[in-house]
Amino acid sequence: MLLLDAFNKDRASLPSPLPNPPSLAPLPVPTPDARTQELINEKLKKAEDLGEQGMLDEAQKALEEAEALKKLSMHLPPRVEPVTDSSKYTAADVRVTDQKLRVCDICGAFLSVYDR
């Protein structure tokens, strides 16, 4: 009986779980980057023009290509343009890049040429 009392005492000191866990915020729907969106819009315009001309098969194909681009862009990470402004580099960045390094023959790590 003492063991059960000790167990219940320890259990009572633990924080109780929340009865209703807080709801998670909905995930943001990624939007295609500007270049991809432009390609999608061009395909949709082409599909509309082909449909007006009576070329339904070609219009359907262009529409499917636009949908494929849209789906593909939703799964890819957003495109990040490389920074070309050299004024954003710090002195530490320059110091690291100015080192004379060699590649280790065994593990492929970069080693200073001055290390032995």
C-alpha cells in the first residue's frame, strides 16, 4: 500500500496534460515566384486563345501544362536570388575567404596550408 501511495503522490506532482490542445494555425499556401507565375499566366492565355480559335485539344494541353507548372511550383522551395552587393560582407567573411586552404587527402576537409 505504501508503494501505491508513493506512486500516486509522484503522479499528482506531474503537470496534467491539456484537455483540449490548442489548434494549430493553418499552413500558409506557397505561391509561385514571379517568373513561374508569368509562365503560368502565359500558358493560360495561350489556352484561352486556342480555345477561341476552336483548337480544343491544344487548348486542353496548354491548360494541363499550366496546372502542372502550378503544382510543381507549390512543392519547390522559393527561389532565392544570390546577393551580389559586396558591401554586405563583413570583415569576418572576407577574412575566412582570404585563407589559404588545402583539401585533406583522407577526409576531404579544408585545412590551412600553415597547419602541420
